[in-house]
Amino acid sequence: MADRELTPTHSAFLELKEEKAGMQEGYRFLDEKRLILASEILTELARFEEGMAEFRSAYAGAAEALRGAVARHGLQGLGVYPAAPTLGGEMRMSARSVLGVIVNEVTCAMGEQEAPPPVVDQSPEAERCRSVFRELVPRAAKLAALAGNLERLRLEYTRTARRARALEDVLLPEIEDNLKAIDTALEELEREEAVRVRQVRRVR
């Protein structure tokens, strides 16, 4: 019978029915978990796409500022332009759990910028370039957190879907086949018993 040896008894039949009911309950849980995780993935994906669109727009502005600074100072001149002071700011992270999956929320605020070192050939183009690239940092931090959320949710969804498919496509059909086999065997035993009883009565 299927992949397991079962004695065709009423107790084995009842045990299998209980096992089937437990698996069906597990499948319903996994199926609901899949839906919740899929909904969370779509929510996080929408946030990521929105953040990425904002980042690309800001990055395009930063690239334009870089072109202006290069046009003003040249590559060599911009290469020796004093670097920005150490970035100051604060990053806060809060976490929540979605069916055991950690989903992080990151907020990053840049602090007051330290006074830059003195510059011989200071220009508004180079200063703007420094400023706009600095503003990309909190956007990148937010995107990194969202990307991490999506990866963790994806992995958990994949595991959950795989387990649900195993129940739906393998284990539950196997138990159903075993139940049918036991039921058929029990019917045959009952018929054989009935035949024996009739034969005994005839002999008497």
C-alpha cells in the first residue's frame, strides 16, 4: 500500500483518518501563511519601488551636479578637492515580525555637517556636488533595509510554498490512497467472513 506497510484494520483506518485531518489542517495553515507572506511581499515591493524611483531621481541630480563640478575643476582638480568631513547622523531601526519573519523599518537622518577644510579653489559646483551625494546616504540605507526585508520574506515564502506543495501533491494523496486501499481490504475481509459464516451454517 503506497509507500508504507499497513495492516488493514479498523484501528489503522481511523489512525490514518486522524493523520489526514492533521495534515489538512497543516495545509490550511500553510496556505494561509502563503497568502499573508505574499501580501507582505507586495507591500514591501511597492515601498521598495517607490524608494528606488526617488533614489534614481536624486541620483540623477547628483550625477548632474558631478558633471558641473568636473566641468568647473576638471577630473584632476576635483580629485584633489577636499573630501567631505565624516558623515554625521543617526540611523534608527525598528523591527516587527510577520509570521516569524523580521521586517525592519529604517529611518536615517543626517546630522549637522562639520565645517569642511579650507579650499583654495572653492566653487558652488563642487560644494553642491558634495551636498547632493551626501543626501543619497539615507535613501540608500532605507533601500538596503527594504531589500533585506524582501529577501527574508521571499525565502520564507519559498519554504512555506514547498511544504504546502509537498502536503498537497504528495502526502495527502498518499494517505488518501492508503485509506482507499484499507477500505477495500476491509470490505474484502467482511465479504470473506460473511462467506465463511454462511458455509459454517450450511455445515451445521
